[in-house]
Amino acid sequence: MSTTSTQQRTETRERILEAAEAVFADNGYHDALVDEIGKRTSMSKGGLYFHFPSKEDLFFAVMDRLANKLVRRAEKAASDTDNPLKAAEAALESVLKALSTQKRLARLLVTQGYSMGSAFEAKRAEVFDRFARVIVEKLNEAKSACQIGEVDVELASRVWLGALNEVVVHWLFSDGPSPRDSAQELKKLLVSSLMSASTLSEGEIGS
């Protein structure tokens, strides 16, 4: 395949993904129509399926595209400081702020595929694993720098992302504060809990 053909195919895929992102975000997976995506891209259904063999493949590609953007943002935020613990905080805050400015995309990433069942859960877990790796890397560096004690950083990263998910869900469905507005207090709570966990001995925890 020539360079020009490859570039054209890449541009076409991006155009499809941009339109699909909007349709899925507005309607959810079940109610999103491939015909509507085709209308927005001036492509036939057959043309869309040439690039993405099924509606599920297209939805997962949209999730990957969104995850790529958010992970790059988190990595960039983390790289802006030499303090590992601050870097982990910055990565979390960057994702919270990004989702705050794009409510329909937050809904897509967190809830819009539940009608797909276990397939969506597996993909969503894969996406959150990518965020977790950024947090784990920085918390491991924080341990090496003696900023935190001997805590399970894998578990800590899950707690951080679980809290992030809960803040986003509360905002989307219960009219709670935006993730951006919650960021400072959330960071304070998570870091303080991490510090507390690292200073507790097993005997203290069990007493």
C-alpha cells in the first residue's frame, strides 16, 4: 500500500471515529445507528464496515481513541514535575479536568456501553488498566524516593481510579459537583489515605 493510500485510509478512519464518537456519546451503544454515522461522514454502511467490521468494533475503536487522548494527557501532566507523588496527583487531576469539559464523552467512557454486557466491561477494564499503569509507575517512584512507605501500589492505583469513577458517575447522574471541582479535595483524601496506610503496622490494623 502506498504512503498516500495509507494516509488517506488513516484520515478516513479518523473521520469515521469522530462522527461515531458523537453518535455513541449522544445515544449510547444500543440506540446508536450506523446509518447516522454514515450520514455524518457521507459514507455508505458498506464503506463503514470496510474500515470497521461491526458496530462493536467501531465502538471499541472509539473507546481506544478516547483513552489514548486521556492517557497522553495524564502522562504529560505527570512529566511536568520531578516529584513522583505530585506527578501521580497531576495525572489523576488531568483526567478529572478533561472529563469535566466533555460530559458526553465522560458518559461514553463510563456508562454508554452497558447494554453490551461483559464485552463492554472487559473493554472498560482494559481502558482503566492503562490509566492505572501511569499511577502505578509514579507511586512506585514515590516509594523509591521514600515519599510513601511499603504500600501496595497496584491496589492503591485501583482505589484512586475507583474514586475517580465514582466522582464522574455522581456528576453524570446525581447532579453532583463536576470532577474538576472535586479534584483538589479528592487528591487530598487519596494522598492522606496513602500516607496513613504506609504508617500503619499490621498489628495496628488488626487491633
